[in-house]
Amino acid sequence: MKGIIYSELLGFLDQKVGPSFTEQVLEGAELPHGGAFSRVSRYPWEQAVQVVTSASRISGLDANALCQEFGRFLFDRFTILYTEIVNRYPTAEGMLDHVESHIHEEVKVLYPDAVPPTVRSWKEADGFVVEYASHRPFAYIAHGLVEGCMKHFGDTRKIEWINPDPTGKTAYFRIR
């Protein structure tokens, strides 16, 4: 997983609770490099799980709730880091419909060694469905990203999680 995600995760913890909390989390995560992440390097996704698990243990907050909140934070950061990409879309649905075919293709150009999740979407009679699939268990982050996208575009529809996968590697979200 790209280091930029780790850097943003640490920034999220700094903003949520404070730098001293983040330092405690990194100590508790027992990472081989102590939590010194380069934004352009790759790291095992398991290290993100170690960071979130440590943050959950220290704060007493639910790890899935932290991941979902991080996803919302991350989308807000994407609007700053990748303004040109986000501004190409007039609606949340428009953007979500192009994550796989456009946005992740640009990610692969910027970071050739990146392995983004698969994100597909389609319209149904009772709403719009977004599918997340990955070898990483980050469905709660994906849910937060979808929430952040909808908030950014002023989309007030509700998100329903369809048949949650306990592994967190796949998710279906219905927006209506």
C-alpha cells in the first residue's frame, strides 16, 4: 500500500486526537520502522491494521468506526491533493461511477506500483450501487470515502451497506 495513505492516516490521528496520541499509537503498533512512512514508498497493508488496532486499543474507540471516519477524512484530503481530478465531476454519482475506469487509472500513472481496490458501480431501480473489492480488509475506509464523496458534492441520499462481508474485503453500498 502506498505511503501516502499511511501519511494521511497519521495526519488523521494527529488531527483527531493530537500528535502525542499518534506517537503512542506508533509505539503501540510496534512497526519495524517506527512509523516513519515515506509518501512514495510501499508498505504492507498489515501495518495499517497495526496502526488502527493500536489507535483503537489506546483510545477505546471501535476500529471499524475509526476506519470509516478516516475514509471521510481521506476524501477531504483528496479534494485538496487531487483537486483537478475531483473537479472533473459535477456529482457524487458521477465521480463514484468513474473511480475504476478513470481515477484508479490515474493513480496507476502517478504510482505505477500501486494496486488500488476494484470499485464498480451501477444504477438499479431503487438506487445506485457501489461495489468495493480488494485483497485488503478496508471496506470501512471505502464506506467513509463514499460518505465523504457524497458530502463533498452535497448529495443527501442515504448509504445502505448491503450484506456486509465480515472480512472487510468486499462491500456493496446502495445509495438512495
